[in-house]
Amino acid sequence: EDKVVQSPLSLVVHEGDTVTLNCSYEVTNFRSLLWYKQEKKAPTFLFMLTSSGIEKKSGRLSSILDKKELFSILNITATQTGDSAVYLCAVAVAGNTPLVFGKGTRLSVIA
Amino acid sequence: SAVISQKPSRDICQRGTSLTIQCQVDSQVTMMFWYRQQPGQSLTLIATANQGSEATYESGFVIDKFPISRPNLTFSTLTVSNMSPEDSSIYLCSASGTPGTDTQYFGPGTRLTVL
């Protein structure tokens, strides 16, 4: 059975801290790994990673994939209260199948 | 990217009634999905909405309780039937299959409360 595991499940940090969120996966026919941010209702797309070792970056957020060790990390530097959200990791496998989601990491950034 | 709209955005319903949620995508997509997210929980896939054929339901979800339609490549509905308070949740529509990407995009969600 395909599986995506995120850690930690929740995290509280102070503004300005740097955080690293982890995602490991065990799937057959891996195609890509995606990160989403969910604040109120709908998850919003952050990154899609397909190749090992290539960092994707958007402002203070960055992510990298290790296909050999089957994991990805999402880094957020200089955190702000607006970064408070649930961060979801998901894996796409070959074929017309839905993404396999992890349970998410709930990040709380306090002033 | 695909832009997805859902309606209603929220509703409060009486137990025993049914609610139909509509999902509209701004472009043709291959795949459409329905998720449920109960308070404090992660996303749970209800079913894949197949265009022109019956939906594919995940374990624990059945067509009688969650009938789904997908009449074309841009539109789907989910009905929550004979509702009970346990059906109170956020229901999310999602779509993928825009050329060249695995990304699934999500609608804004429908917050359902059953009294």
C-alpha cells in the first residue's frame, strides 16, 4: 500500500525561526512529490518535485527531493505568523490515480 | 493551473436531508476528485469522479450515501444523502490532468454543518 509519512505532526516556533518539515514516502511507480499549504479550507499548491537534488525555491520557502532515500524536506526561513498553516505532502504515482497525501504538519508561528 | 469553484461555500442542514455540492473547473481536466476533511483531520478521499461512467469510491464510502455525477470534463456534483451530524465536515473538490503536470488543484471547499 502506498504511504506518505510527515513529521513532525505539529510544531510551534517563534517569528524569525527557521523550520524544516519532513516527508518520507513508500510508493510504487513514483512520479512526483508535491507540497501544499492549507490555511482555512482549500490546500494551495507550493511545489512539485520530480528530480533528486534540485531545490525548488519561492521566497522564504524551499524544498528538495531525495529519490534514493525516498524523502523530501520543506524549509521555511525567517518565519512569519502568516506561515501558520497545515503543510501537506503528497506523492503522484503513475497512472490516472489521485495523489497520496500525508497527514500534514501543523505549523504555528507565534509573535 | 486550473481554477475551481464550488458552491455552496457553506450550509447548515437538518439531519435526514440531502445536499448537493457543485464543482466547476475553468478548463477541461482528466480527473476530478472529492475529499472530506473532518475537524483537525487530514484529507480523506471519497471518490474519483469519472466522466461518462460511475464514480470510483474509496473504502468506507458508498454510492447510496455519496452519489456523484460528472456529466462533462469541467463539472461534477457530490450529494451527501440522508445526512447525520457525523457528516459535518469540509468537502473539497479537486482536479488534475492539465497537460504536463501532476498537480491537483483544489476548490475553495464547502463547509457543511448538520444539526
